[in-house]
Amino acid sequence: MKKKIIELAKANGTDSVGFAPSTRFSEDDPIFKIMPETKTVIGLGFRILRGIYRGIEEGSTYYQYTTMAVENMEETVMPMAQLKISMMLEENGFIALPQRRHQQIMAETDSTNPEVAYDAVYRGKTAETQIDFEHTAVKCGLGELGLHGALLNDDFGPMIRYCFILTDAEIAATEEYTPHLCDKCGKCISACPGGAIDENGKVDPWQCAVYYNGANGTRNPFMPPDAFSDMDNRLEIIAGEAKVTPDTAKKILDKIYFYPPAQHAYQCSICGRACDVECYVHLEEKGVLKKKYKTPFRKREKWSFDLDSFK
Ligand code: SF4
Ligand code: SF4
């Protein structure tokens, strides 16, 4: 069964497959509320195309990240693999319950998801039955957690997305990572164009949402010189130095769409996940990633616009 699952997963675009026995989870873990019969959690990891990040790295194309690295992965590629594996499990008499991130549902009551419009998020609705995606991925052996909370995989570093299938089939476990990739260099923190990650690696979701969407004008080719003209601290915002609250974040986000709006509530990333990219460049330079490419990801010095052009 394990071999069949791995083959089917690979044939449907999965790059990394891992199996966590239910004994790795505490009794009050949401997986047991969702499906008490769970015996194994199957983790499926999918690479995000490295080339897609290069568009934002070069400042040449932005929307491909949102469509091809977020929306199509979450809505098409990943569910297709989940469904095919789940159907095969059910064909063999087991129960299979796919678990994908619902990008618009959050367990927290005061948080947001930078990848979707803040007013399209449903908060505090399913707190008891939302699995912890990052920690479940670690338990499945898909990777380790980096300082800023991203999953780091041996092949693709942080350039990976993931989802799960709960099943009552008992399948031999994958070993969990012994952390070896993140060296606490702090480059993910300093790379954020909006200071959204504190010194301990904690990401402020509202600060992230504002700068993920492009509030830093020195890194946003679409921002007009008079952006945020009715806001007193506009230069602070544009410099990436404004500290936001949920309320001020919403005000900034309401005025931030200098780029064509995204479809289906997915917002265009203007920061290009700079935290993950910097981490990737660091891991690649150290030579610790197993997947090798013919040329390095970073080809030239990082570009930026002069803050004076917004004065
Ligand atoms: S950039 Fe450095 S500190 Fe941050 S997650 Fe990567 S390796 Fe860890
Ligand atoms: S670099 Fe982008 S995705 Fe990462 S924390 Fe900052 S704003 Fe968020």
C-alpha cells in the first residue's frame, strides 16, 4: 500500500511524501476530532517552481507567483493528487479524508492570511477542527521548521507547499527530520520589506499582509509617487518602517491595489515571499539543498527604488 501511494503521488505531481502514525499526535490533536479513526496522516509536499520566484526577484513579472505558485497549486494540483490517492485508499476498503488548507478559514479570531483579501477571511469559525499545517508536515517527515516558521525541505528549502490525507490504513512511518537546515542566520528576518518578523522569528500576520501586498514602495514597481497621499505616515509606510495594528493595516490594504486585483480572493504577492527567497538563497549558497540547478537562483544585486521618488 505504501509503495502504491508513493507511486500515485509522484505520478500526480507530488515531490515529497511522508507518513506519520497517529501515535505521533497528542490525544487532543484536531486530527482526532476530524476523524477519530485516524491511524496515519499522509503528508504530500509539492515544489513551488523556482523560476516563478525569479520574476519578482528581477522585478519583471509578479502575477505568476500568485496564479502558478499559490492559487493553481492550492486549488488544482494539490487537490488532484489528494483525491486520486484518497480514491485509491477507499477502493482498497479504507477511509480517506483529504485535508487541504482552506485559505479563507482561520482558527484565530484576530488574525489574517496575507495570501487572501482580509475581508474574505472567516475567523474563529472552526478552531477545534483546523489542523496545524506546519507541525503536521514536520510529523510527516516533510521537513523541519525554519526560524520564521516556514517548512524547510531537503530538496526545495522553503519553496514547497503541502497538504494531507487522514486515513484509517496503518502505514509504516517516515522518519521525522533531525533539524539540520536552519542555522538561525536571521536572513529571513532582515529580508522582510516590512519588518513583519520579530527577532525570535514570529511573524505578525497584519504587518505581513500589508507588506506582502506591496506597501514598501522601494520594492514595488507599480506604486505611484503619490501613494497613500491622505495618510500622515505615508513615507514611513512606503519605507517599510510603519508598525501597523489590525485597524491601520486594513486602511492601508484598502488603498494598496496598484496592481490588477487578484482572482478568487488570492492577493498578488509584491514582496515575493522575500523571507523564503532569502532563506533559499542562503541554503543554496551553503550547498545544503539536495536538488541542484545549473545556475544559482540569485544572479545580481537586489534592486530597489529611491524613497525620494515618493516625496
Ligand atoms: S534564513 Fe536562516 S534563520 Fe531564517 S529560516 Fe532560513 S536558515 Fe533559518
Ligand atoms: S517577506 Fe513577505 S511573506 Fe515574508 S514576512 Fe515579510 S511580508 Fe510576509
